[in-house]
Amino acid sequence: MTSSHPLALITGGHRRVGAAIAREFARAGFDLTLTCNRAESQAEAVALSAALMREHPITVVVERIDLGDPDGVELFGARLRRGLGRLDVLIHNASVYAPTPLTELTSHDALLQYRVNALAPLLLSQHLAPRLAESTLPGGGAIVALADMHALGRPRRGMAAYLMSKAALVEMVRDLARDLAPHVRVNAVAPGVVAFPASGPESEPATQSAYLSRVPLERSGKPEDAARAVRFLAIEAVYTTGEILRVDGGRWLA
């Protein structure tokens, strides 16, 4: 890719919060690389990329990668490190979100969520840090991870594997903020509910109402709320690193 535009790589950038982040960075004039993991998600990503390029004078590339395969992630990261002309922002958005009641938990469930939610971001950050360190953006290169406010000391029942993986991601952010300074800033956004699941118990109105009863703002957020926070940390917060920004309507307080 040869362009004068800055470049943002967004994992899982084809739907929900990822798509909102892609739109936010397209409006900011970034070229985009979006990752997806299945044929149907690739089709969504291609459709989104076409829409973004109709609306903005940018380039969008879609890459298919299984973030649950550490060897594949290593190869992908090494290829991008060699092949990208530049990289300014790396956004770890893709994740596996699945309840794991203790009576039903399997090692496969736990390892999958750890590999996608924590190990893949670490490996990609390792491989792409040299490109990010070369960024000419005012604040230098940036990594922003999508964490979860419930992994910061507000655990939910039946979510041990998911919350353990997100807690590991939070510690990765803090550690890399030191390792990659001063040339790369590393932060995270920790949403509460900015998009209820489309299926499962949390898609049911009664479950959603019970959750929102503990949110001081008495409503769910939107994907765009998280996307704007990601943009702020990546582009505008040039003297901020190692921070976890909660976007939860005050749920942390209740």
C-alpha cells in the first residue's frame, strides 16, 4: 500500500464496534486494514470497505486471519511487518465473548478465549511495534485495545474464561506502555454495554433491563461511543499511555 494517509489496522473491523471504529478512522483520513476470520465475515468486511471508499478518499484492505491460531498469527504479523509501508495505529478489537459457567467450562473454551482476546494482541503488537515506532503522527504510533470494564474488578457470573482473558489484555496494555515508550503509546478502552449481543440470554429484554438498572445513565451505549474513545486515545491523547478508559455509562460506580 503506497499512500500519504496514515494507516490503522483494526482486528475484527467488519461489524458492530469494529465497524464503528473503521468509520471513525475513515472520517479521520486513515487508510485501513481490517481483519476477519470467516468467509461470511470476510464478505461483511468487503462490503464495509466498499462503502467506506465510496464515502472517503481512502484505501481499505481486508485480511482474513484466525486469531485463535497462534502460529497463523505469528506468520500474519511477520508478513505485515515486512510488507506494510507504514503503520500508525493498531487496534485490538476482535474478541471471543462467550459465557462459561464453571460447571460447563472446558479447557478448549478457556484457551480459545485466551488466544483470541490476549495472546493474539500480544503477538501482533510484538511483530508490528517496529512499524508503529516509525509513525510520524504527532503523538507517535499508538496501540488501543478493547478491554471490558467487568475485567477491572466488577466480575459477572459465569464469565470466568472471558474475564480472565480480558484481564490479561489489560495487563498487556500496561506492560507494553512501558516497553514501547517513548515512540508508541499503548492504551485501552473498557466498555460496559455499547452493543448487546444479538442472540443468547443477553439479547432478551428482561436481561437487558436488569443490567441497565445498575447503569447510572439508565441506558446502553452505542458502538460509536466506544469508537470515539478509541479515536481519542489513538490520535488526540498524545501525552497519555498505559491508561484504561471506561466507557460504561457509570456502571463501574454501581
